[in-house]
Amino acid sequence: MNPFVESFHSALQLVGAADSKLFAIVGLSLSVSALATLIAATLGLLAGAALAVRRFPGRRGVLVVLNTLLALPSVVVGLVVYLLLSRAGPLGALGILFTPAAMVIAQAILVTPIVAALAHQTIDDALREHGEQLRSLGAGRLACALIVAWDERMVLLTLALVAFGRAVSEVGAVMIVGGNIDGVTRVMTTAIALETSKGDLPLALALGMVLLGVVLLLNVLIAGLREWRLRADDVASAAA
Amino acid sequence: MTALLVALRSATVSFGAKRALQGIELAVQVGERVAVVGANGSGKSSLLRAVHGLVPLHDGRRELADPAPRIAMLFQRPYMLRMSVLANVELGLKLQGIAHAPRHAQALQALQRVGLASQALRNARVLSAGQQQRAALARAWAMRPDLLLLDEPTASLDPTAKREVETLIEQFAAQGTTLLMSSHNLGQVKRLASRVLYLEHGRLLADVPTDAFFNGPLPAEAALFLKGELPWA
């Protein structure tokens, strides 16, 4: 049998048999990335909203830096977090290097700029278009930002899903700060890299299939949200 | 006897290098119905925004009656949030800090007033353009404004919706709400206004009673505008 087909067949068997090792890795991946996304969404939304409503010297510079951080390489984030959390680093006393907490921090740092930059763009555009009407109703700057953020909640939710997709599929940062320790910090992407190097292609492929499945599910959710939103707008324009 | 509601004194508004308004002298008295006319870009919307305090004055000052009047504004294309019509109408009241029960009652009353009570729980975005404008009018009216600013309130509506909105504006004015509206529709100006302001390139060139605007002598620029708008006159 073709080695690829053989590996694929074994991978399907692992997934079908609900292999405990496989699902432990998947569970850790999802929980680490979900927590990192939650932190990034909270910080990113606040930062994005603040940048949309506040005018201060150097704001343009901050926006340029933020947009640059969209292309932040995950290994660089991993390296910086490693230096911060290593025993000799400023946060070494926390003793969380090579733990899931360090992986959450690294992923949160990686995806916060994505949420912040895109949330800023969304809220800024909405404020330019509708801010004056809200101010005419008595809303202050902060209230305006909160109202348009609520009104654009589907877009912002989509942003959070995109951020989760980025977090769950990155490998460089979690490899460096997590150490890929079996049963402790091994997640889907680091396990795929390791198993591939060891030649255990079925497990690597099974993990790859689950990872693709997660990303596929995210895309289905995003497409569903978009569809739902477009349908609502279509109904609105038809009624108009 | 008339009482001053709001005034602009030598007001100048700039957007970057562009002067949107220059040296505007305007006083709006309680109960007046003032229409602002002029070509596109003449500064009509800027004048309304300056009166509302939505744009900073580059020069001059804005005076308000004491106590400060409540001012509400109806925009040409109202912003309806993705919420129920009722929640949209309640928004302004909520921002004023009005408690839930009176807010709810006031918003429902406003919706009844504009004939949209039956639509209260529908998504506001699903309403037709005319209904959205009526909902926005309810949102403005629910705030019990002393001065209602209307920025081309019927410009994007079909004739039926136009008539409905105009009737509502007429009713609010009849109840004593002071109106300051911009419009391209001179028929509407004739029907609704008691005083007309003519703006050109941000300058106030005429400020006359409605009868005088349509029948009396006018500054050359205003007369030309009127001739252009009403070629049969």
C-alpha cells in the first residue's frame, strides 16, 4: 500500500477510535488557544476602541506599529516571552516557563495586535459614518465607541474567530515557551512537528486532520455569520 | 414677546483649509420655524451642526438660552442600530440617564405618535427608508426637544414617505417645538417655514420671512438661486 494512503488510513483509525493521547493533545491545544483568544479579544478590543476614539500625539505612529505587528513572526514572540520568563528574565520568578500558562501568554501576545488593529479599523469606520448621530443623542466618546462596537458585534466576533484560528495553528511560539513536553505542553502543532521528525506519520497526520477540522469549523462559523448578516441586510434592503 | 433659544455670533467653522461657515450671525427664537436653503456645499448641514454644537467654532461663539434648551437632530439618513425599533428610540433617553420605566413609556408614546407602535419590536434595519426616518423622528421627539434640527429630512424618501414625515414635522411644530431645517425642496420650505435663511459658500446672504423670500426683493445671489430652483417664477 502507498505509504501516504497507509498513514492516512491509520490516522483515520486513531481519530475514529477516539485515541486518548490524541484527544489530550487536541484538548490542550483548544483550551490554550481559547484562553489566549479570550485575553487577546478583551485587550485588543479595548485597545482598538481606545485608538478609534482618543486623539493623542503619536497616535499615527502607534497605528503604524500596530499594523506592523500584524505580521509578527511567532518565533520572535516565542523568543521574547522565553527571555522574559526564563529564570534570569524579569518574570523568571513566576516559574511558568514550559507550562501551558506561558503558551497562553505567547499566543495572546501574538494575536492581540490582530484583534486591536482590525477592531480599530471597524470601530473607526463606524464612528466616522455614524458618530455624529450618536453624539447628537448625547453620547460621549466612550459611549459612541461602545455603541458602535455593540452594533458591529458580528464583525468583532468574526475577528475573534480569526484570532483563534491564528493562535491554534501557530507552532513557533508554543514550541519555544512550552517546550513540547509530552502530556504537559504538547499541542497539535508541536506534536505534528515532532511526530513527523520521528517518522510517526499516522499520529502526525491524525493531528493534522483534527487541526484542519478545527480550522474548517471556524471557517464554516465565519461563513455562517457572514451569511446571516448578509441575509439580514438583504431583508432590510428589500423592505426599503 | 419672543425669547432667544440659540444664537451664533460671528461664527466661523473650518474643516482643514476649507471654510464651511464664515461670520454667521443667527438668532433662533422660541417657536420659530426656520428653513436653511442653498446649493450643495453652501454650508447648510454645517450650520445645523454648529447650532447643535457638534462641530467646534473656529471663530465666534454659540449662545444658548438659560436653562440650556434640549436639542435633537434628524439626519438625512438616520443611523439605526441592529436592535429593535423600540431600543433605537430608547437610546437617546438612556444616554440622558432616564430610568427604564419612564424611558420605555416615553419611547412607546413617541412611536405611537409617528405611527410605528406596531413595529416596536422589529429589527430597525428591516424597516423601509420612510419608516426608518419616522423612527428617527420618534427618537428625536422622544427626547422632548425645545429645538428640532432637521437636515434634509425627506431628501431620500419617496413621495408618500415624504408626505408622512412632513406631516409629522408640521404636527411637532404646531405643538410649539422650534424648528431649524435645511432643505432643497422649496415647496416644503414654503409649507413648513416661517423664516428662510439663504447660504452661499458658507455666508448667510439672506435672512427673511418666508413670504419675503418667495415674493420680495432678495440679494442678487439668492434671487438667482430662487430663479434656478423655480424657473417658472
